[in-house]
Amino acid sequence: MSQIRLAIVRQKYRPDGGAERFISRALSALNQHNLSLNVITREWQGEKSPDWNILTCNPIKWGRISRERGFAFAARAIWEREKFDLVQSHERIAGCDIYRAGDGVHRQWLQQRARILPNWKQKLLFTDRYHRYVMNAEQEMYTAPELKAVICNAEMVKQEIIQNFNLPEDKITVIYNSIDHNHFTPGSEINRIEVRNKLSIPLTASCLIFVGSGFERKGLSAAIQAIAKTDHYLIVIGKDKKSSQYEAQAKTLGCHNRVRFLGMKNETLPYYQACDGLLLPTLYDPFPNVILEALSCGLPVVTSTTCGGAEFINQGHEGYVCDALDINALKDAITALPKAADAEKMSQAARCRIMDYTPENLSRSLINLYEKVLQK
């Protein structure tokens, strides 16, 4: 195959973002293939290979709609000028060859968010100018004649796209994210003791970890409510401009002494290794990387039916899945997780589940898709 000039479009690279981690892992793996790798972005903040060509476009923005529309016009102008062989967009921009639906379907997210809002706010949600812009941008992109393929990171998202946009099933490919299982490994007892002593968490206590920014969508409120009904501890890693409200909630529910708010952490591995499970009752999430990271560390996962990562969880084997807002079901799932001394079987099942999802396999799947699209 002759060299492919591939452009990947992502508005802003944020090192802790799931889509950005997919891009960086995919680009690193694709470096081995006969590809010319180009990234169209407002700003690239992470590490990059000298083999990658970063094309920046940062048009003036006055608000959320202006930000999205301005970048869409600027990015499309670049790829039309450069005449790339393939354009893979991670943003909702009509005219791309391949779209990676890492953010899922916007209407589905709004429907889930509406569940936690009062009635009057639910009505405003769907008439909001920004949300209407995003839904229209999705519609235009999925109906654009240039679109040849869609990459989904979960079967859940594939079915949502078919239902909402009537896209032919053969245009959609599910490619799960990859994980470096040589980095994310079960930890030693020494690490467990060190981290727990630092955070004043008893060694004999059951402790879960919550990882994710944007606490409303990730379901931190439900996680705290469920933890309050148990004797478990909870480590919270991530950021949110309303963090103080969640700390106040933990105090009100009487479990603040068992919840540790750590903010953002560049390295989450030691905290996974000090815990007994991941708790992520997200309202809507196509497939958060933290589920793969936790499973790779041998942690069972408690997550929600509206999370694509639930596809990796067999009830009672790698963890438990329940409704994001069913606090009693979440509490039952938490208490059903085995104590550390009895957790070996579930831990092995969790780690075994992700072993095939390597960067190399991700790269192979992408190359196969690119070849198929080019043949068309």
C-alpha cells in the first residue's frame, strides 16, 4: 500500500481527556505503518513524535457556538487545501471521510441528563441554542455524502447512531480503545500500604476509586450517595468547578470522613493499585478509558447501563452494572464486591478481559478500516 496522508482532527488536546488519549495511543501505534500523520487542532499540549505534522488553527471565539463553528470552518479549509487521502474527525464536522464518535450521540446524553433535572429545566435543555447547534451539526455530518465510515468505541453507541440517524450498519465499525497492560498492572502490598497510609485509609477497609472530570456526567453524586450507605471508602480523582458542592454532599450524608477528594493527578496508577474496585455510575459515557485502566489493574468495576464500558462487564465476574441513578442497586453492587483477601478470582477475570486490547491491535483495526475506505 502506498503512503496514506492521514489527517486527524481534534479541536483541543487535553492530556487527561479520553479522546486525546485514544489519539495519542493510535498515532504512536500507527507510526509503524506507511502513513503520513497530520493533526489539525487548535492547540496540542501533549508529547508528540517528530514524525507527526501538527497543523494549528485557532480562530477567534466569543462563546461555545462560535468556538465550535469557527473551528469547523477553519479545520475543513485546511483539509480541503491540503487534499489529504483520509480525514478522520473527532469533532462533529460535516465533510470528513471518517468520524470517530467518541462523544457518543448528543441527544442521548441530553436525555440522560434530563433525568436529574426538574421538569422546567428539562424543557429548556432541548431548546438551548448550543445543544441545538450540536444536534444539527451531528445531523449534517451523518448525512454528508463525504462520510464513508464511522468508528464507535462501543456497541452501545453504534446502536444509538443507527436509531437516531438511520445510518447503514455496514458504515459503522466498533473499535474498542486500547490499554497498555504492561503499565497498568496490579500493585504490590507495599504500594497499597504507602498510599493508604498517606490518605489515612485503614488497610483493612474496602476502598473504591472514582476517576473522571465533569462530576455531574460521571455520576459522582450517585457514587457518594451509594458509598454513604456502606462502610466503604472512596477516592475521587478529577476536577469540577463545583467540587465544593460534592464535598458538602458527603458531609451532609455523613460519609465525608470516608471520601478523599484528590483533584487532578497526572499519574493515577498508584491509586488504582491501592483500591479494591472502580465506582463509575456515569449518566452517559461511550467508553471511558478509566474502565480499561481499572480492569488492567485487576480492579472489578461497578458502572452503569448507559456506559459503553458495561460491555466489558459480565455480572458478578468483572464487576456489576446497574442504572446510574439506582442508589440501592449501586449500594448492593458495592457491598457484593469481594474483600481484598478473597478478590483474586474477580481480579484475574478483570485483567484477563482487557488483554487483547493492545495499541498494536488498535493500530491493525484502524489500518484495516483505512484500506477498506480507500478501496471504496
